[in-house]
Amino acid sequence: MRRMSRMKSAQGSTTTTDTNGETVVTTSWMLAHGAEVLRVFQDVQAVTANWRSKAGYRFAQVRTASPGAWVVSATARSAAGQFVEDFNTAATTDQMWIQARVSGYASAAGLAEAQSRVQASLDETAEIVAARTVNVVPVPSGAKAYVPVSDPFVANDLTGVMAALVFNYASGTVSYGLAIRFFNDPDYPTGTWTDLYTRSSITATEEKNTGDVGTTPGTTQWAQLAVFYGGADALATIRAVASAKYGS
């Protein structure tokens, strides 16, 4: 299994003035696919008496502009020092992105202040392999068009793929989805497409995550992803960002 470490960091000050407010320092977004443990590090200095902080994280299923709710630690820090906290994310298999944070707040009325720096890392086994927009046009009834969205990527030890799909509807009735093929020569990718994920009879804009879709490349050397679509009167665009996961 290939297990990689991805480090993202941000830093700044956290200052709040009452028990109703908080200031948040976040990391940049990281790929969540294949990650099992998020480790959040906070370096806290120059603490005043009422200051408290908690680490946390949130997911974004498709786009980082539409994130989910924060998951916040039950552990509050109240003193200067360096603190590390692990969050188990292995059970979440349908989210593309993850972001860590430290929030500072006041435990009582009055000024609460500290200097806080946050870093986060993931035991990540996946990497982005595709980011492309596909223009959907009419195809003959019953037919499907396959449009590659990735370059060939290594199939050895590949165990799963995930795609975040933004479907912008224009007109008609559209079916679309994600497909994969395997082959040995990247200059002549002649493998047959296998459908992995399908959306049928869509007539409205939507955003979907395929989840972690298992794959079995066998002894082939290369893999490639495609978006497919069908519809005799179909007009739309599909933005696909996809990742490949290696190992268990």
C-alpha cells in the first residue's frame, strides 16, 4: 500500500471579545479520498485568562464553495503550548475535500486573546488524476458518448476512484456518469470502457459525488477515466474532478 502524507497549513491570531463570538484559523482544502486519519496541530502562545480553543474539521462533497458543517472536538485548550489531536475519518467515503481549523473563543465576558497557528496532515493514499469540463451534445437515441477526463495514470495497486461531478443542465433529458478503462500502452489506450457510476434521466442542474468506487485493474499497467453521457436532445456541461486511490 502506498501511504502518503499531505501537509497543509495556515497561521494567524485568534481574538474574541465575548462568549458569543469566535475567530477561526483554517488550513487550505485537502483531498479527503482515501484518508483515514486527520491530524491537527495547534501552536498557542500569549494566552489571556478567558481564552479557549478547539480543533475541528469539515468536508466538502463536491465543491469547496459548498462545505458541510464543522465537526468540533470536545477538548478545549486553555493554556499556551503545542497540541496535537487526531480525527478518524475512515468511515466517510463520499466526500472529496477536507479542511481543518482551530477556533478561538472567550469562556466568559471580556477580552480573550491568543496567538494561534494551525497545521494539518492526512495519511492519504489518493491523488487527483482528472479535472475537466465536458460539453454535452445530442447523441443518437440509445447511444452513449465517452469523453476522457484524465490522462493515463498508473493502474498498479489501484483500488478505487472517486469523482465530484457538477452537472449544469441546459435542456433535454440527459443520462451521464463515470467510466474507466485499463490498458498496457499509454500511446494506444484500446481498453473497453466500464461504467462505474450512472445518473439517469436528469432534467435539472445537480452536484454529485460518486463515492469511493472499487476497481480491479488486474495486471494491466495503465488506467483512464471518462465521463459518458447520452440523450437525443441533451445539452449540458459536466465538470468532473476525480481522484485515484491506491492500496487498501
